[in-house]
Amino acid sequence: MAKDSPKTPKTSSSRSATNPSVSVWAAQCEKCLKWRRIATQEEFEEIRSRFTEEPFNCHNQPNASCDDPTDIEYDSSRTWAIDKPNLPKTPSGFKRELYLRRDYSKMDAYYFTPSGKKLRSFTEVTTFLQQNPQFSDVKPSDFSFTSPKVMIDTIPSTALLVNSHKKGAASSTK
């Protein structure tokens, strides 16, 4: 499972509920290993939430086959991040957004409530759910702040050079 982010990271001032870092949702076919674009975040989350029990396959997608060319190439034309399988689907009415840090070190996960309140941690989720009994069917375990792994081989070399002074920073071999 994967998603990619734009080549240029967002600045902290442009991080808002209307400007997440993910521009394309994609999944890799377990049979042909081709990447397929996923139309919506909701569809991506559905695939991700049951990935271990039902791995992604081209033949399960409408109008797709392993014989078709790949929808998107895994390359350094964009920064890629690989999400963990089997994370819970975002509860109905809530929105999960991911933001790439300016230094490309990781992505941060946030949830937005139906009223637009930003939740940054399990503590905030638990407090929100306790204060809003209309969401009694939603559990804290329905949320995951696990961030996708940013793929070092797709980070722009200029970002790697800027970050090379940090301990353990990756170096560019491109």
C-alpha cells in the first residue's frame, strides 16, 4: 500500500485542512506488482484496512487487469510514502489527513472531526469522544496516528543535502 506526496513539501503556514500533503493514492497489485491509482482516500482506506485478509489485486478493480500498463510509476518524480496495512478505516464523518514535514523526515497524521476540530493524538481523540456522546459508536481504537514511511529513495536530492547535517540522515546516491 502506498501513497505519494508532492515533490515540494508544504510550509507550516500552508498546512490546513484543505491542503494535505498527499496528492495521489495508490496500491500495488500483489500479482503483477504494478501500481494502480486509487480514486479516493476513502477507497484507499478501505483497501488498506483489509489488506492482510484481502491483498490488493488488479482483477478486483473495475476496468483493470494485470495486462494493463501501470497507472503510476514508482520513481523519484514524486516523494512516496508507504502506509502500514490494516490500519482502521477513518470513522464516518471524520477525516484523516497526512502532512509531509518540511525536512522530509516523516509524515504526521491528524484527524478532523465533523465540525472541523483537529485531533493530534489519542488523548485528544479520547477527550473529544467523551465530550461528544453523539459519537458513542466511535471508539478510540478506530483512529491510528501511525505515519506512513517516507521512502528515502524518492526524496529530492536537494532535501537530502539540506538534511545531511542531521545525525543518521540519508545521503543521496543519485
